Amino acid sequence: MENEICTRLTTLGHPQRLALFRLLMRRYPDRVPAGELAQALDIKPSTLSAYLSALMQAGLVTQDRIATSLQYRVAMGAVSQTVDYLFNDCCRGRPELCTPALFAKNPVTSPKYNVLFICTGNSARSILAESILRNHAGDRFNAYSAGTLPRSALHPVARDMLRAKGHDIAALSAKNVTVFTGPDAPAFDFVFTVCNQAANEDGPTWQGQPVSAHWGMPDPVKATGTDAAQSLSFQRTYDGLAHRISLFAALPIASLDRVALQKAVDQIAQSPSEI
């Protein structure tokens, strides 16, 4: 066991291997194609292959072949084993020294929870999610959305769809995530990325370490063809988000510890993205 832990820590001691591992952690429980990893990290395929091989040999990453694509995912069991070993052996199980305060109790105890949805442009998927949660459970959640691009605008199909479904769109606007990083920004209890590109980016470190998950959705903006085909793509995205948000809103948040809550939002990520 000790040799395995040493190998894992040594493997993660390389900055680019660590960056790759962190990206896969952000995308968990997704399996991510090698090409997408190389593009996101701007790494040559041959170099990426060497990094992935080292992470797999250390037991931190698994590889699956899906059709003709090699896809990779964090081996969460090995990650948990490593953290447990460091806590129980190196720290001798002393929570006052080694366990971060955020894990000592359920940090999500607000009377009304703050939730942030992030995509790249904040023009469609994150805006839809914000509106759906506010409409579905606005009495228990404050819903926000933002994008990682410096400038954007609401997509007209998303805006018209929300208006047709009776959502209040008056307060909706496309915003960059930096809007929510200042001292006057709300403290978020949950942060969800809803597009792969945003999850692949190394985003802000949020105050209070909110519970986070990746709920990747297909980009309806990329739909081609007739106006009807594009509208159908937006409708599928809306329905998929509504399904996941209804599962999230039904969680007994106040009675779950952080571990159980993280597991629950990761399980929601496995529900269908299109209904």
C-alpha cells in the first residue's frame, strides 16, 4: 500500500500530469476522449499519451474504448484510498490537524441555497438552467448563471422559448464568471458546469468550497438545419436540464452530509441529458 501511495504522489508531482488529473476530476463521472483532453490542455497527443499512461500505471485513471475512441476517467476508488491513507496514517486520524473544516460538517445549511450554473457563453444552457431552477423551486434556491467567455449575449431562441413557457426573462443577462468573484458576490452552496468546455477550464476558486458537479449538456446553439430543427434542439436541452434540476430540488439537502450530497449530485449527472 505504501509503495502505491508513493507512486501516486510522485506521479501527481508533475505539473502537467496534475493539471490533467484535475481536469478529469472536474469532469467526473464523465469519460473524456483523449482528443478533447489534448485540445483542452494544449498538449501534443504523444505527450498526453505518456501522461495518461503514467496516471493509469499509478491507478489514478482508467481507460475505456467506446467504439473507436479511447476515453478516460478518474479512478475515484483509488483517489479515496489515497486520501484515506494520508489522513489515517500520516495524520493519525486527527481531524483537528488534517481534515479541512469544510468536511467537518455539512456546509450547506442556508435557509435558501445559492446555486450557480456555468457554461462558456452564458447564452443558452446556463441561462435555461437558471430560469428552470428559479421557476421550479425559487422559494428554496437563489439561481444564478454565468459564462467563461469575456462577452456574450442571450441566444434569441433561448430567450423566446423561456418567454413562451412563462418564465420571467426581464432580469436575465449574459454575465462573465468574474462578476461572482468579488467581495460582494453571493457565497455559493452549489456550482454546476453544464458544458464540457467550461468544465475543462481551470475556473475560479469559490469561497466556502461549494458542492460542485458537471452536468454536461449538448450545445443547442450548434444545431443546424431548419428553424424547427434548432427549436427542437433547444427543447431537448430544456427538458434534459429540467429533469436534472427536478431531481436536484427533491434532494433532502439539510439532512445530507457533504459526502452524501456530493454523491447525489454526481448521480444526477448520470441521468439522461436528453429526455
